[in-house]
Amino acid sequence: MSEDVREFVRKNYARAITQKNGCCGNSGSCCCGDPLSNASMITSDLYRLDETEGLPQDVVAASFGCGNPTALAELHEGEVVLDLGSGAGLDVLLSARRVGSSGKAYGLDMTDEMLAEARANQVKAGISNAEFLKGHIEDIPLPDNTVDVLISNCVINLSANKDRVLQEAYRVLKPGGRFAVSDIVLTRPLPQKLQQDLMAWAGCVAGALLEEEYREKLAKAGFTDIEVQVTRVYDLTGPSAASIVPGLSANELYELNGSIVSAFIRARK
């Protein structure tokens, strides 16, 4: 199923950034979109206006995440930052501004359309200390021990091989480096039929880990000082619920309510 998930996610996010009309077209099948889309329960109100001042409006509107990892990570002048699944580039450009000219911000994405959009946004913003790389988060194209801070915004849950992602994250971080991501986390297991639903995978739900699973996988990869801080609990009884958990009855949604949250996840190498 791993390759099926990857290709389905790639196509959905390519369509999302190409059409620029909400979350993956009209399907609602990814954790992305603008404040008017059904997915705004996940993506809305994550960045302060003063944080995004001076950046192209397109890059702000095309933020398809569930949090603000640049606020989570305490970035310092001269540091090297890597954003896994960088999309249209918002978190990379924000990071590049914060680490200054002596620092560097990398973005890694597998989708050509996203990379083209990110590079165009970089030019518009006039930011020179950023670089966008093509590749998979399970096979990061950077050497060992080269990154001070690894961030990601609602992307690790999209991978069907999270152990590999976290191993790679650990590999590229310098000793003492920080892992600081926003992601969807579960407080209890999802129904089996939802776990197998590709639309729910692309919607950042079906592939989400239980909080204790996330902690265990980080520890297995070698990380210490692991913290999981819930930032939003999603109401699955409202009209937007079907956009992130498709195919469930009203009773099933009621039973599942409170089980899907977004969280800040911190750890250290």
C-alpha cells in the first residue's frame, strides 16, 4: 500500500496547488485549503499577520498544514533548518528570515508543482538563503549531521513508512539538533475502514499515529526529550467533518469525536 499512498498523496497535492481553489480541488481530500474550504477546521488561523508580512499572498493562502512549526522551533541566527514536505514554501521562507543570511533553510518536497510554486514564491519574496530540494521524506537528500532544526507541517502522517522518516530525520540532524513538527495525532484508534481509505490518508487522518506510537517511534529512532503538546481538538460532529473523515455515518462520527487532534511534537538528537 505504501506506493499507492505516496502516489495518491502526490497527485492530490499537485492538483491542490495547480488549481488553487481549495483543498485538492473540491474533494476536501487533503489537510490543505484556504479559509473558505471545508478543511479550514484544520488549516485556519495558524499564522499571525506580522509573521507573514512581506511574503507573497499566494504562499500564505497555499499553506496546507495543521500548525505553525516556525513558532514551535526556536530558530537562531546562523542555523540550518530543514522542512519535510515544504509545499509552497511558507515555513521555509519564514525560517530563512529568522536564521538570517548566515543561516540556511531547506525545503524538501516530492511534488514538482509544489517545488515550482515554492521557488517562484522565493523569488517574489527576495529571499536568497533558502533552497528547495526534490525528494522523499523517507530518503532525505542531505548528508549526515548537517541540520540544526528539522521542522514539518502536517506531512509525516502522510508517509506509510514513518519509522524510516524518523530514522532519516535523526540521521541528518546534528548532535543536539532539534525535531520540532506540527502533525495530526490520534487519541484513540480509528475504524479499520478509515485506516484503509486513500482519501482519508491524503486528508492527514488515516495515517496519523496515536500519541504513544509517535513517542515510541521517536525513541526507537534515537530521539530524547520527547514532548507531545495538543494544540487543537477537531469537532467531528460539525458540517466540516466529512471533509477529513469521509464515508462515516453520523453515529460513527459522534463515537469518533475527540480522537483526532493536531499537536506540536518536540524531540532532540
